[in-house]
Amino acid sequence: MSSSDSLDGLNCVVTGGAQGIGYATALTLARRRGAVAILDLDGELARHGAARITAATGARALGIGCDVRAQASVDSAIAQAVRHLGTVHVLVNNAGIMTPRLAPVADMAAGDFEDMLSVHVRGTFLCSRAAIPFMERARYGRIINISSVLGLVGVPFRIGYAAAKTAINGITRSMAVELARKGVTVNAIAPGYILTDTLRTRLQEGKLDYATHAERAPVGRWGLPEEVAHAIAFLALPTSGFITGAVIPVDGGITIRGDAGEDLGPRPTSMDDVQALFDRNP
Ligand code: NAD
């Protein structure tokens, strides 16, 4: 691996890293030689994930129970990560929840709306605020916020999620300008539909339809968590210092689609070849 592909010597915090996109990200960062702290509401799963990452890569990894909505919990988790790793260079604000009950605006429970803002927006703010002083001291920082295509296009019945992800795009741009001369870049990744265990369960329960959302993407399929992780790891690299304030879709083209539904040809029937790329060449 060339040094431009390496996170050697860099300490990375991934919130919500016990499963899904966050776990794939923590594993990818570790494969690129970063040390990793997983912060997750499920501390047990976070510790288990960290142990699996160390076993698979030999990288330093620790799991810490943390609620990103709670200031004391965040401050103490970041302090614990710093105690174990030395400092924080990379923060991936990934912890998130899906809309629990899809509902028209007129029927949306205020509590459901506020939960979305609390985990995604307050969580991103609190974690960034706790980590930034260490990045400034190190003169190196990479903050990568996980937004969504739903922060870029309009989709009904998810106003809280849309508000939260749109706010994350604003936080990204504002912090990017503020921190640009301190060696800290701030970017966001906006994933499309990604096959995490959480969404696989929703597919199995019939709450989501694979084909409907695959067809919306010009590439004709959902994404894998590893494909999002790959983009996050790229932004974390020392060689990505000229990219800041960007909201980068990793969405199979959903957000650039402007056609009226013309036939784009058959959709891929399997994602095994994509998965194999990551299994063969981590
Ligand atoms: P997931 O459900 O697989 O994992 C989310 C993790 O976040 C879980 O481990 C959970 O315990 C943790 N978490 C939830 N609330 C927390 C809190 N208060 N404090 C700390 N940890 C908390 O989800 P995922 O699909 O991997 O999603 C990860 C991120 O990507 C989220 O921000 C989500 O909005 C975003 N996203 C996902 C998709 C997708 O299709 N899966 C698409 C666009 C954006």
C-alpha cells in the first residue's frame, strides 16, 4: 500500500460504528492502518465490533458506549478515545436512526420529528465540538458527516429525517469554512439506499421494496455499506486536504436522475461481483 493510501498514525472515531455503514467504515479505516474508536449507543456491540476489527486487521480498535444526543456521554467518550489512542484526527459522524413511522406532515408526531434532529443534528454538533480542539492541536482533522439523498431531494412522509440531513449539509459547509485554515476539512457523504442489516430487515418485513428503490438509481441497484465506507476513507486521507465543504452523493445516481423514466436496460441481478471487489481487495 502506498503512503497516499494510508491512514497510518491517524486516530479515527466512528459514531454508530457497531453495525451497518459505521462498522464497514471502521473496518475500512483499520484496513488502511488507522486506529479506530467505535462510539455507539450499544456499547456491547461496539466492543464486539472493535475486537473483530483488531482480529481481522491487527489495528488498534476500541468500542465505547456513547449516546451522541447527550453532552456528558459524548465528552466522556471522546476523552476515553483520546486516553487510549492519544488524540483524534478523523471523526465520522455516522450515528443515525431511520424514520420510525412514515407519516404525512399533518400526522407526524412532534416527538418523532425531534428525535431525528436530536440524534443526527445535535449528535453531529456535540461530537464535532468535542473532537475539534484535538484536531486543531494536531493541525490535522477530517470530519466526515453522514447525510443522505433525502437531504438533497424531496421525499414524502419523512420530514424529520429530511430536516436533519439537510441541516447536516449546512453544518458541513459552515464548519468547513470555519476550520479550513486550521488543517481541518469537513465534508459530507450522502448515501442512497444501502443494504445494511437494518434495511435488510425492513425489506424482509415488507416495509421497503428493493426493486422500487433499485429502479430509481440509474445503476439499477442498492449500494453496499463498503461502497460508502470506501468514499469516507478516501476523504480521511492526508491527500484529500483540498476537498472541503462538499456534500458527495454515493447513491448510484439517484440525485442526478433527470429522465422521465425511460427504459435504461435491465438491472443487475446480483451484487456478488461488487462484494467480491471489497473481499478480494480491502
Ligand atoms: P444502522 O441502523 O445499521 O446503524 C446505526 C448505528 O447507530 C447503530 O449501531 C445504532 O446503535 C447507532 N446509534 C443510533 N442512535 C445512536 C445514538 N443516539 N448514539 C450513538 N449511536 C447511535 O444504520 P445505517 O444504515 O448504517 O446508517 C448509518 C448512517 O447512514 C445514518 O446516519 C443513516 O441516516 C445514514 N444513511 C443510511 C442509509 C441506508 O440506506 N442505510 C442511506 C442514507 C443515509
